[in-house]
Amino acid sequence: MSTMTPNDCPFCGGSNLEMGNTPSFYWVRCQDCGAEGPTNKDRKEAVELWNGPTDELDRMEVKHVNH
């Protein structure tokens, strides 16, 4: 089974990323700027959403917080 790797942050270009998770959901979080991708019940799909086109991220509920 291959594991997808999140691309660099589409907002700040940072590569300091982590997978956030709860027992039910996964998402990608940028530790450099605080952006968080959409949640998904499947880890691979959460990464695919993060890696998708930036305009699609803008339409989804992405949290972007500058520190």
C-alpha cells in the first residue's frame, strides 16, 4: 500500500506539514502558516484534497491563519 505525501503548502510554500487526525477524520496542517486542509474520513483522500488545485481548496473550508 502506498502512502501519498502532501505537497508543499499552497498558501505559503512551506514544507513543514503534518497530518491532523481524530478517531473519525484526517486533514493536512501547515506548521509554517497554520493553514489546514479539508477533513475527510479517509487519510489518502484528505491528502488528495490538499494536493488538488488551489482554487478548489479556496472553495472548500480551508482554515488559513498567518502567525
